[in-house]
Amino acid sequence: MTEVIGEVAKRIRIRELNDPLRTTFPGGGVVCSAGVAVMPDAPRGAALQAVRTFNRFDSAADPYGEQDSGEGISGHRLTLPPECPRS
């Protein structure tokens, strides 16, 4: 039972850290794939805005409850890479 409570607290803390970074970008690094990096400014800006405003976190789009990924953003799945700090 204590393990479950600890895991829930950890996921809540990860969400608390992920939300401000995802919605404003300052305070962390934004990494784009090569495909996104070569997009013209307007579509790339629209994609980044879609990330900032995405809020449909459900069990399908965000299976771990950490609000670090989402499906349906421009038809793609976006995920925080595992090498990013999650503390």
C-alpha cells in the first residue's frame, strides 16, 4: 500500500513539473526531431502551439499519468524522451 501511495505522489510531482514546461517552454529544453526542425516557421510554430495547449490527457494518450506525452497532436504521438530528468 505504501508503494502505491509513493508511486501516486511521484506521478503527481512529475505532472507538476511537466505542465509548466510543456505550456511555456522556459525552465527546460525543447528538443525537436529533424523533421520538425526543417519545417517552415508557420507550421513549426503551429505544432509547438499545439504542444503548449494540449490537455487531453487520458489513459490512452498518457498511460503513466505523467502528462509527458499525448496523441492527436497534428496526428502524431509526442513523448518526453526517457533521458530527460523526471524528478
